Amino acid sequence: MEIIMTKLPMFLSLTIMLLAQPVLANEGHDSKRYGKLGDPKQVTRTINLTATEIAFNTKSIKVKKGETVKFVLANKGEQNHEMTIGDAASQKAHRKMMETMTMEDMNKMGHKHTSSVDTKPGQTKSLVWTFTEAGQFEFACNYPGHADLGMKGKILVE
Ligand SMILES: [Cu+2]
């Protein structure tokens, strides 16, 4: 019984990850309205983002349809921060998943998400993204509570 109890949180998070799988698999697909991983050779523009507690340095980003953008996320804060590109529904799903995960789970998982870049304090990482369709999308840090505190913004693709 004791073994079952201690194994339970891991079991639960695994179950949740499995349940979240169709959403993640879907996000990995090319038909995402908010775009796809870009080819670093096609980058036409670099957008520098800074993450601190608890905000990004910008609230809105405008890009052109078909544009390949290199997002450079510099974590100048004291906590982990990430930047995920998505639409309202995918952000919500990602946020839900992260809420159920402990820091340890996230580190173990490596937090692999095609439209995300995850940073530790002091780290700078980049994500190359091609916006394939016009529309209103979102960028957000989906660490629990961060987006609600304002760590998110709009991406307008024209
Ligand atoms: Cu954050």
C-alpha cells in the first residue's frame, strides 16, 4: 500500500500526459493555423523577447503571413520562463498540462513542445517559427500562474 501511495503522483502525471497526448500530437502536425517550426535558413526577422517576473518586454507582435521569425528569448528573471506560440485553445491546453506537472516532471520531460522555448534563469534560447496563415494568435509563458499575471501577448499575422 505504501508503495502504491508513493507511486501515485507519478502515475497520475503519466496518466495526464497520456490523456494530453492527442492534443500534443495535434500540435505537432503541420496543419496548425498558427504555423510550424521554421527553417533557420529562411529567417527574415529576429524578435528579441525578455522574460522577467512576471512579464515579457512586449505585449503584441505583428508579422506577415509566410514570414519566418527567429524568436530569441532571454530569461533575465529568477525563475524558469517559457514562450509558447499558439492559439487560445492550444495555450489553454498547454497551461492545463503544466499546472498538473511538478517542476521535477517538467525537467524530466525536457518540456518538449514544438512551438515552445523553455529557459532557466540567465539562459537565452531561440525558436524559429513560420507563420503560415493570417489570424490572431497568442504567445504566452505557461508556467502556472504566469499568463494570468500578464505573461502573454498577441501575435497578429497579416
Ligand atoms: Cu513565466
